[in-house]
Amino acid sequence: MTTVANHGGRLLRLPQVCDITGVKRSMIYQMEAEHRFPRRIKIGARAVVWLEEEVRAWVAQRVDSSRSSPENGA
């Protein structure tokens, strides 16, 4: 099991995740439930965060797959 302490990266709250991805709250949670988005980390009774490196890796993966898609003329 990997711990947050091992990452040394920033923790992002939901508004920051939405800003970075351009995706709204409901879609973030839907994609997470479908295992298509990084899992959130519960840090309190009513607080969750995401690891910045995982969110940015998800964005990079979307860009890469978009650029290499045959329908985009690549």
C-alpha cells in the first residue's frame, strides 16, 4: 500500500482539481466511480483530496490519447 507521505507532492481539493482538469464536480465523481479518474483520499470526516501528480498524469494521458487518435488525423 502506498502512502501519501511517500509521494511528497501537493494535495488538491476539489476546486483545484476542477481547475486543472476543466471537468466539473459531478463528472469527477462519476469517472472516479467508473475507475477512469484517480481516487480521492479521505483526510477528514467531510474532506477529501487528490494527489496533484496523479491528477496531472491523468490530464497528460488524456492529451496523449487525443493526439494519437486516428480520428484526429495523427
